[in-house]
Amino acid sequence: MATDYYKVLGVARDATTEAIKAAYRKLARKYHPDLNPNDEKAKHKFQEINEANEVLSDPENRKKYDKYGEHWKHAEQFEAAEKERARQGAGGAAGFGGQGFEGFSGSTGQMSEEELHDLFGSMFGGRRGGRQVKFRGQDYHAESHLELVDAATTHKQTISVNGKQLRFTVPAGVENGQTIRIPGQGGPGANGGPNGDLYITFVVKEHPRFKRTGADLHTTLDIDLSTAVLGGEVELDTLDGRVRLKVAPHTQNGTRAKLKGKGFPVYKHAGRHGDLYVTYQVKLPTKLTAEQRALFEQLAKTSPQP
């Protein structure tokens, strides 16, 4: 049974593009492999959701799907067949009892299997010279698992798809759940038709120190009490090396500093980076020497009372 992309996303056939994208985001979060480790059903569902979104979120693909259903990828062949029928003098729109493509009816408004078979059978059957119809190959889907630091650089990676090793380029800045298309690396076409495409979805693991939001990165940095009060310098590891930061005197716990251009690469914009936001966490001492305690007591006596 053919997959109904509208049912996969749980939207009506007349849903807006915004509603389709919203439904996709909600389901993608629910079935994402990171949240469902070792769950093959969730993995299959996630791939199905991505496939449905690729079709329905693109107006042109959606138009073809609404008309031809699961055969939407062969829309050009179908339309070429109708034009050829007209050219051969079969009456064009009258070729099917006075009905063109728009005249086919069904519960979903799509052409039925029988109607599609009749179209090609009558167009390219033996009585029309035995010409063969070219069919585009099946699209393949695969996943590429990356560490955050790997997603920050453009690099080569090799994956296995249907027993075939494929080396491809991972562009810097790819996001978790993002899908790229590699033309011609899908299944082989039939009767001389073109190959399908390969769709690779990236699964970017969470980093223990950095949280990513778009091209910006967020992290926390511990500073001691004396540095927070008196100011000073601290060191911080970023994705591209270690840097020194100046801490202003009287820095409060939770103060945030911005390191411009020290964030994540912006996808498909070479040389552009987001920012790195550092939140200071003031660490209070847990053990004091007698001398340190005496100093704190003296400080408390001189501090203004609220």
C-alpha cells in the first residue's frame, strides 16, 4: 500500500505550507533518533516523516504528488506521454474518452494505477511501435552521525548505502536533523531513465560543554570569588582554540559575555560565524583556612548592612 504523506504528517490535504512545516517539526522532535536510541520503529518513522516533509513542503513537488500520488516523481514522463499522444493525433485531451489528466477522478483526485497504466500502455504499447518508457530510479535515504566539532568544519565522509561505499562532502554548519540531497546516487533508473537521488540526514550529537542555537554557541565558565570581585583574566576553550577573557570587577553570578565570531560556522556562508555566549558561574569556596575565615569576618564587619 502506498504511503499517504498527508496521513504521515497528520495534516489535511488542504493544509497550508506553514501547517505542514509545524507538523513536521513536532513529529521530528518526537521520533528523532537521539530521543529514541535503538528504536528501529522510531527510526523508520523519522525517515518517513522526513520524506513526507521533503515532498509536501515544496509547492512544486506537492502539486505533482496531489496529482499523481506515489508516482509523482514520474510526472514529467506522464505529461510527456500526454503531449506525445496529442502529437500522434490521438486527440490530446480527448485521448481518454474526452478527458485529459484533469479529467481523471478518484477519492483523492489522483490518477489511479489503472489510469496510469492505461496511459503508458496506450501510448507506448506494441500498437504504438513498442517504445519503452524511461523511469527515474528510487531515492535512497541514509543518516550521517556527527560530533559537534565535526559539523563545524567542511570535510569528507564515507557511508555505506545499499552495499555501496559513497564518499561525500559534509558542509560546515549543518544542523541536527538537516537533510542534503546528492543527485544521481539513488537507485538505478529503468529503460535508460535517470538514477534516483540520495538524501542524507545529519544527526549531530550534543556537546558536553557547548549548546548550539542556530549559528550561536552557549557555554558556562566557572570563576572564583576573588576574580568575580576584583576582576582578572580567565581562559576558555572554544571550538577553534583557547582564548583569554577579561573579567570586570564586581562581576555577578550569571553575568553573560559575548565573544563575537567565536560561534558556529553559518551554513553555506564561508567565513561567517555566529557568536559564543559565556555565562559566568561564581564558585564559592567550600573550605576556608583560619586566616581566610578571619578575613571574611573582617570584611563582613565593614560591609554596609541592608
